[in-house]
Amino acid sequence: MKFTWKGVMPALTTQFDAQEQLDLNAFVHHLNAQIDAGIHGIVLGGTLGEASTLETAEKEALVKTACEITNQKIPVILNIAEQSTSNAIASVRQAEKNGADGFMVLPPMRYKATDTETVAYFKAIAAATELPIMIYNNPVDYKIEVTLDMFDQLSECPNINAVKESTRDVSNVTRMKNRFGNRFQIMCGVDTIAIESLMMGADGWIAGLVDAFPQETVAIYTYIQNGLYEKAVEVHRWFFDLLELDITPQLVQHIKQCEKATGLGTGYVRQPRIANTGAEKVRVAKIIDQALAHRPDISDYKSML
């Protein structure tokens, strides 16, 4: 399907059962709640999706199930995070057969590639498919920054047309816009600065806490699109302590604890991750309880979708 990189696209968590097996029933429940909230697309198998622990068959099952549920109404994006170019290309081709609508692509995993190697890697993947590609620029967690000069080289690939901007520097939105205009759509990938990024011209938000709070997340985006900035800021301020759970190495455990509290997930993670325990579980629970006790009134946002 043809689509534009814009709006709220959850980086979906992968739902497991107590035995750490894929729980597709829970996944469907979770996905339906996101769709009902008004999301604009989904990203599967990203950091929050515990990509490094997923088998190829599990990724295929997630893509096929998501495509069946979404039924071409919103795009299904698969994250590509591989150690070799050949494996990345194979993953792209298989996902395309399974119905994926586009890809989010990380630089080569585990190897700190040079700028030249990283650009060549992205270009090889782009040449293997006609589907749209969003580059995941996250030097904080993955140690490779995709610079403006690298994006200039990548602009030669017509299907590389978006970036998940996760450098945590909101001024990069302006740098990208000033350098490239609308050549690349910009999707903010850091929950705590999403509202600033959107107000500076980002096209959308690859969100994390949306997994537990889909309506509030879509409401912020919707209010901004409709010029209701004070309302968006009000919801953002309520949301902020929760959003900070997205910017720690334990973001998966934190967000899955939130999901369980809001009835949108099983709460189970797959080893080597271990679900929050002790003082950390109590700390996160207090943040969740405080937020649930003071949820803002966003009853009007759906009429603006």
C-alpha cells in the first residue's frame, strides 16, 4: 500500500506468555487497542519489540497477523536489524512476501561501521526492494550516527524517504528541514521530546509509551495538528514522568509494566531481560498509579481524527 510517513506509529511491543512464547492473542488485543485509538501505522520488531530475541519465524508470524488485522488500513512496518548485508536483504525480501508495507532499518548491528560502510549497507537494502524505507538514526544506543552528509548520499535512493530521529537533539529537525526540505519525512523517536519535535516540523512520532497509553499519545499529536497547542502541552505535562520511562536501557521492562497496568499487555519479557522487581518495580508502579489517578480529559480528540 502507498502511505506517507506521518502521525503516530507505535513501536509495538512483542507479547509473550509466562513461558516466553509468542502470544498472538495478546498481540491482537494490543494491536486492536492501538487501532481504536487512531494510530497511523505500526512498527514491528524494533527495540521495544525485543528484536534481538525474536526468531525469523516469529517475525513472520507477527507481520502476517498484523497485516490480517490492519487489512490495508494502516501501514505495517518491519524493523530490519541484522549483522550482515545479505541477512538484511533476505529479511526484507521475506517480509515483503509476507505483506509488510515498508521498513525501518538500523545500521549494521554489533559492528561500528564507517560512514562509507553504513551508506553502502543502506543502499544495498534499498536496492533490494521498492518499498519505503525509514532510516533509524539512534547513535545514543547503537553508536552510529547517520549524518547530514550521509543522508545527502542516501537521497539518491528514491525509496529511502524518512528518518526515525532519535539523536535526542531536537535541533536536528531543523537541520534536516533546512538541508533537505521535504525530501525526508521526520519521525521523532524519543518520547520525551516528541512534542517539541512536532512543533518544529517533524511529520510524526514513532512512540513508545503509546503501547500503554494509545489515546493520550494520539491526542497530543491530534491537538498539535489542529493548533490546540495549550491542550497538547497540558497532556504532555501529565504524561512526562511516564515518557521518561522510554529513555532508559530498561525501557522494555518499564513499558511492559505500564501495559499490564492498563490492560494492554501480558507484562512478560524474554530473557536475557527480566521484568522489573523490587524497588524499581515499586518506583515505576508509583509513576503509573499517579498518572492513572489524574488522567486528562481528552474526550474531544477523536472528533478531530
